[in-house]
Amino acid sequence: MEEEIKVDIKGFVENPGVYEMNNEDRVIDVITKAGGLKEEANTEYINLSKKLVDEMIIIIYSNDQVEKFKEEEKEI
């Protein structure tokens, strides 16, 4: 059964914010609704096919942020 939910998307999308979505929608759907990814966005660590849930927060990081994370991961 489809239900209205609210999802917060932040980071490197054209129009970050809170969006009303359907609980059958996927991460890629809210990215599209937010105007799509900015050029420097990196989705390497995001499951674009994951189903949305109410109160979900999605953060889209930049290429630079992901590279920094990878470097920090190597140091551990």
C-alpha cells in the first residue's frame, strides 16, 4: 500500500530539502525530484535503488569528500 512520506536530501543535489515522496519510491527518485545531481556529486557509496522510508536523510557527498574519506579509511 502506498503511503506519503517525507525524505530529507542534502549535499550535492541541485535543490536540497525535504520532499514528499511515496513509500514505494527509491533514492534515485528523490534525487530526480531534487533536480538531479550536481556535477561534482559522487554516488559510489549510495544504493540508488534503496526504497525510501519516512524521515530518511540522504546525504550526497562530493568527489573530494569521498576521496578524503577513502584516504582516512586507509590510515586506520
